[in-house]
Amino acid sequence: MKKECKIAVLAGDGIGKEIMEAAIEVLKAISQKYGINFQFQEALIGGSAIDETGDPLPEETLKIAKESDAVLLGAVGGEKWDNLPTDKRPEKGLLRIRKELDLFANLRPGKAYTPLLDASPLKENLIKGVDLLVIRELTGGIYFGEPRGIEERNGEKVGYNTMIYYEHEIERIARLAFEVARGRRKKLTSVDKANVLEVSAVWREVVNKVHADYQDVELEHMYIDNCAMQLVRRPRDFDVIVTGNLFGDILSDEAGALTGSLGMLPSASIGERYALYEPVHGSAPDIAGQGIANPIAMILSAAMMLDLTCKLPEAARDIENAIDKVLEEGYRTGDIWSPGTKKVNTKEMTEKIIEHIL
Ligand code: NAD
């Protein structure tokens, strides 16, 4: 466990500010319980940064982020900035910070909370007990590969991209995936299309090579088409899934959809030196400023930070268990409310969670 954790707090826009306040309150409770000292430094990003400085990612924010152990990010965007040119919009700040921090891996858990099983599109007997994590390579693969372009050949238009992975890119994400799997149920599924793609043959070879250092973790390989199917047929069988950028983009959304609720989905993006933690959802302008947003995705993102950056897994488990209990007691924010449960606002939900931590 670290004694101190320096955190850049980038609340952003819309409900970003409300859910960030909630996460900070929870972290203060963790500090009280475990004696870890958090140093929070706030900075602007997104629309609020545009309003103050004209730039969705001001230099000062980037500096603060790079001087921190971790970045906690709320959400960016809103109608007010929708008509700006693409490179001046709030979302550009988000893309730029991920790139500047060289975050090569995106981690997205998909966990089924028993009291919320009816929010899932799957039948209860399939979704019950699901607890998986998709690790997506984020800075390589077909989204960045060269050559790419649109041109004319033989009198017609063609578009093309290149799916390319270097050994070192595969090795670093495979290593991270094995490490994370080691701290969970010790099962890793590597997803590719090795029956068709050469890039996948190299992917598989490197993952197998890294496996030699992690013999305590069970490794299986699966083709992307089969994995997409098995995720809805038997999601409980998965623990950690590691895959490239394109396949991971699709699988992480699929895994998120399994559990049903956007307000419950956290994420982590990890690089060699930096890490950024943020909820999957956006700034929810339709409910912003009302104090009714679900803070759980943001609080769970802070829990991932405690686990992966602050090396305080007990505190992360405390938060997860507290959320389980609060849901079992029937407390719900509006987005996950159903008849017979007790509707609470952001602040009340946060207080309930903290009560179970302390
Ligand atoms: P959204 O995720 O903000 O909202 C979709 C729906 O889910 C809305 O009805 C919203 O009220 C609800 N919702 C989302 N999070 C919630 C929470 N924590 N509690 C309760 N309800 C919640 O997506 P959108 O409406 O498509 O986008 C709104 C803005 O957010 C846009 O400007 C978009 O560009 C931006 N956006 C930002 C991010 C990010 O910052 N990472 C991600 C997606 C969208």
C-alpha cells in the first residue's frame, strides 16, 4: 500500500461535477479508515475548460495530470459546445489527454449485481454471478495502423486500413492482463482471429510466450466471433478477456450491456507511467445540476484506482461490498429505480455507501 496518492481531479461538465464530489467523499472515508493520504488537485477539462481558457485540455491541466499518480475524470460535453468545430469540442480534450498520457490499455469490468439482475437483457439464470473484465489494447491496431486511406483504383473508390501489432505492444498488454488475472480468478481469455489474420497469429504467439511467466494463470484462446457469442451464452465462464483495439471496442460494449446499467460502469485506462479512471457514461446533460445522477460508476472508478494505482485492494473491495449492501437494502438512484425500491439522490446514495465503508 502507498502511504500517499496524488490525484488529479478533472470533474469536467454536466453531472461530472456532482459524481466527482461523491467519489471524493468516498475517498475521504477510505483515507480515514486506512490512513492513506490523498492529495487532490483540481483542474479543468472539456467544456468548462473551453469557457475559461478556450482550450478543452489546457497546458496547466496536462501538467497537473503528469505530476499525479492518477487522474480521476468525471465526464465532458454538453449542448452549449456542440456547435464548435470538431477540434475545439470538449471531447477533443478527452481524446488528447488519453493520447498524451500514452494509455495503452483500457479496462472495463462487467459485473452483475444481484439486486439489479432484472436490468439485464439476459435471463436471470445466465447473468447471475457474472463478474468479468475486458482489457482492450488502446493505442495500436487497426485504428492507428498505416497505410490507411480512401482513394480511387480502377475507376472506383476504395477505403482501406491496416491492422498491425508489434510484438512489444502485444507483450505489454498481455503482461498487464496476466497480472490483473492473477489478482482475480486466475483465468485469461485472449481473443483474436488467428484462423484468418496474420496479425492475430503474432498476437497469439506473443501471448503464449508471456504465459510462460504466469503459469498459475489459466490461458485460453478464442476467436472473436465465438467470444461475442459465448459472452451472451455463458458470460459467467469469463474472468479476464484481453484483446486488440477493434475487437475490444466491440466486446467491452457488449460486456457493459450485459449488466444493463450505464450509471454502474467504471473504467480504467493504464499506461507505462500514468493511469486515468473514469465512468463509461457521458455528462448526462438531461439530468445535470439536479443532484440525482447515479454516482456508482464514478465511485467504482475510484475503487479501480485504489486497486491498481494506490495498491490498496482491501479498500477497493470495501467500496464494492458497500455498494452491494446498499443495493441489497433497496436504495436506487432514478436511473436504476424500479417499483418497490427506495429512490435516493446522489448525495444520499453516497452517504449510504460511506456508512457501509466506515
Ligand atoms: P450519456 O452517457 O451522457 O447519457 C445517456 C443517458 O444515460 C442519459 O439519459 C443520461 O441521463 C443517462 N445517464 C448517464 N450516466 C448516468 C448516471 N451516472 N446517472 C444517471 N443517469 C445517467 O450519453 P449522451 O447523452 O449520448 O451524451 C451526453 C454528452 O456526454 C455528450 O456531449 C457526449 O459527447 C458526452 N459523452 C462524454 C463521455 C465522456 O466524457 N467519457 C462519454 C460519452 C458521451
